[in-house]
Amino acid sequence: MFFPPQDPLETHWMDVLNQTRVTQFVFLGLTDNWVLEILFFMAFSAMYVLTLWGNILIMVTIVFTPCLSTPMYFFLSNLSFIDICHSSVTVPKMLEGLLFDRKTISCIAQLFFLHLFACAEILLLTIMAYDRYVAICAPLHYPNVNMRVCVQLVFVLWLAGTVHSLVQTFLTIRLPYCGPNVIDSYFCNVPPVIKLACTDTCLTGIPIVSNRGTISLSCFLALVASYTIILFSLRKQSAEGRRKALSTCLAHFMVVSLFFGPCIFIYTQPDTSFSTDKLVSVFYTVVTPLLNPFIDTLRNEEIKSAMKHLRQK
């Protein structure tokens, strides 16, 4: 009996569908040296505890100090909350892998929350830059800023972060995963995960990179523009006013640089040619959430005074 030859493309897809769909991924982690794993576990555990303690302390200080009920400190407390969440998405799983060698995960939840908190932090830093612009360039109008507007802005950034995260997660998980399931990282991120798809990811990679790259670069350019305007406006202020404004803006600019540098480096590169840099990933998932509370408090006399007052109580 004669059977007509099958189309090679049809045969490929039949083979793909007949294979078991991968639902669990395996991390290679940071290292396979057990001595380094112990050292990393001790160091990152201490950093994670300090991250939680520092950011919670800032949130408690702002909430229980009436004189800090201004838009700047309202946004700062939200930044601390996001830093806690952002760090908690990746660090506990990394510590578990370092200590117990459990490096398997179903990536959907981690992908979603990772992009949710990253996008929320990007948008919040942009809002905080605009808040500084109003406070310095229009100081007479700043006391009249309605806190209701600030709450609405925070709601919008969470809504935008949710939409962004849903897009990134959906475009990633809809791909067929039927082959290798080993991720050369310590957490689920789009670039290393999408490489494991058993199909061509060029068309999917374009909207993924465009979505996150547009958000990162547009917010960064908005931040640069706001700080440029602020610097030009400082020429008209007194020496004391310039000193106070520069101190506040410098702390915020340091936080922005620590977050946006690694973020733009990772999220604006094509998935098809990107090789995950673990050092950069560790920096923005572990180190940056730790440094933010120290930068914001060590250069802010009002917060240090409020913390001292609460401690005395």
C-alpha cells in the first residue's frame, strides 16, 4: 500500500505534541561548589534579613510619624514595600537551593510576581522623580498636593504593573516546552526560560522585548529629563535651598541608578542572543533592595530623627 510522504513541518509539530510538556524547571544555581554554596547562603541570608528589617523599619517610621505624612514619604514607604516583595520573590528560593539543593520550580508564579514588582518599582521611581520636581521647582504648590492623588497614582502603577506582568507571563508560558528544562540561573526570568522553548521564538521575542524595553527606557528618559530641569532650576535658589534639594535628589538618583542600570542591561537585550549575567541579576534582586533603605535613611535627617523619637518611645 502506498502512503504519501508527510510534510517535514507537520512531522515536527506532531513530534512536539507527542512529547511530554515540561512543567518543572531546574536551576543550575550560582555554583556547584558546596563551599561557595555555604558562603553564599550565609551572605545572602544576612543581606535578606537586613533588607526586610531596614525596609520594614522605614515603613513603620513613616506610618507612625505624623510629620512625615507628605507625598515624598508616602511614596518612600511604598518603595520599601515593593523592595521587600521584589526581594522575597527570588531570594528565599535561591537560599533553599543553596542549602538543600532543591532547585526545581514551576515558573509561572515567580515570572508573574517578578515582573509585577519590577515594573511597579520602575513606575514608582518615575513618580518619585516627578514629586521631587514639583517640590523643588514649584514649592508653593507642593503643600497643596492632595494625598488622594498620590493614592490614585500608586493604584495606577500597580494596575500597569499587573498588565505588564500578565503580558510577559502569557507570552512566555504559551510557548511549547518539551525538551531541556535546565535554566542557567537561580530564578525564573524570561530570557533564560524562553530559550528552552522547542519552537522558533523570534516572533514572540519581539513583543516581549518591546514591552519591557519601552517601559524601562521611557521611564529612564523621563527621570533624566526631570533631573535636568531640577538642576537648572536650582540656580535661582539660595545656597541652603540648593544644598537640601541636592541632598534629596542625590539619594533618589543613587536608588534610580542602582535599579535602572542592571534592569536596562538585562531587559532591553534580545532573548535569542542574551546570556544571563548572574552577577548583574544578583545585584538587582539582592543588593539593590538592601541598599535602598540605607541610602534613603542615612542622607535624610527627618527620617533619622523620627526613628530616634520612635526608639525613645
